[in-house]
Amino acid sequence: MLIAGLTLSGLGTATASAAAECADYHWIGAAGSGQRDAAGLATNGGMGGVVYQSYLQLRDELAASGLTIDAEAVQYPAAPVPLDGGLGGWMGFMDSVKAGTAATAKQYTAFTKACPATKVVLAGYSQGAMVVHRNLASLADAPNVAAVLLVADGDRLPGDTTIDMGTTATPSPATLASTASAVSSSDASVPDAGKGVAQEHSFLASAPTSTLPPAMGAKTVSVCDVHDPVCDYDSDTELTPATLAIHTSYAPTVSGPHAWVAPLYQLAMSAGANTEPSTALTLSTHGS
């Protein structure tokens, strides 16, 4: 399902012959694990609740400035996390990440070819953040990329060049104290918060192990909360309903550690809107 020619009044599904005008900005959103089942495809534009809510907030902010944005969902399986831990399930999950990474690249290339003056915002949650993250190094010099949003990124690297938000960016004194007490007294250092689960087995997971180029990191907002088992992974911490609830509780807010739409808006405005006259284009459906 491609969301193209998306207007400020709603979503429109493209067909092979549907014509649309190039907006000032274009959002490419990647859903999280299990968010593209039949029910997920019928809601939230096929990009999952966190990403879609973020899109709507940014759309409203841009509209208030007289600017337009349209959107499409990354066309990939977004396979559920295999909680039973079976090898076959994890292989299927990593195949989904690989497919999403390729789909993101394909859709970005197709869109920027059709609308070369439009600025692009890439966004993903959980597995969706991974598929976006895995494209960022190759897009470091891409002039169309205005901003990137990674929420609960399984590929997250502590100390990356990104704009960090969430409670891993500003942990409370209690969190710092509990983290310090968990470290052996023979080890004077406290490990950085916010290591993605894929970094635990980066080779097997094909996770990027280098920080982003500074130019890309400077326009990438990475949101992660303490004890999130996906983006703040700790092999010594058991997965519980409480930690899983941290991972599934993200939502954009107007203030506090989850107010990530404000920096996205600032990045988009800094990148500049599409200044070319609107041009007609034809988009075909990407993916299945």
C-alpha cells in the first residue's frame, strides 16, 4: 500500500495512473514489528501508530507555516518479534529487516527521482527504525534528506552523532544511581545507555557498528527510553511485561522527552521547502 499524493485533508492510495503534485515535504514511514498485519494495514497509513501520529503532528506544524507534506509507508513485512527465540523465527525476522532496508532505499530513490526538489523526512519505529537507520550512511550526502526520526531503534549506538531524546538522553538521578550500583566496583565506568538489541550480536544481525556521519547525525532524532528492551538492551535484564510496556508506550508529545516533532519541524524548516513550481507526476505502487 503506497500513500502518495497525500493531502492535508487525508490519505490517498495511489494507482499506476494517479497524478499528484510534488509537495514541499515527503514523509517515508516504516512501521514496527507486527504493525503491518491486516489490521495494521487498515489503520495508521500502514506505518504504525507512533510513526503515523508523528507524521500528523508534523503535518499540522507545517500547515501552520503554509507548507505541505505527503507520505507513504515503507512496503515490507514488519515481521513480529519471535518471542519463542527459535532460530527459524529470528531468521525470518532478519529477512524482514533486510527487505525493509531495501524497500526504503527503493522508495526513496523512486520518489526523489519523481520530485527532485521535495525534501524528505524518513521515520521509523522499532524494527522500522532499523530499516531506516541502515540506509542513513549511504544517504549522508543526499540533498533531499531534511530530517530523520528513529524511535526505539534496535540498531541504536550509544554515543552516536544523533540528536538524542527520551529518558536515555536525560536519565533521572534515580536511574543513574541504579545503573551505577549495577556496575562492578572494580569497573569505574558506567556503560552508556541506549544500546540497541541488534548491537549485542552485530555481526549476525548485520547491524551498523559505526556512528553516523556528522552531517547525517545532525538531522537525525533518536528517541529511546531507559530499560526499553529494544533500544536500551541489557543482556542481564529479563524481558518482562513492565519493560515491554516501555517499548510500546512511545507517543509524540508537545513537551518533555517525547516532544520529538519540534526538532523535526526545525530541521525541516532549516532544510528549506520545495521552491520549484508544482509539477505533475505519476507514481506506481511500490512493493506488494
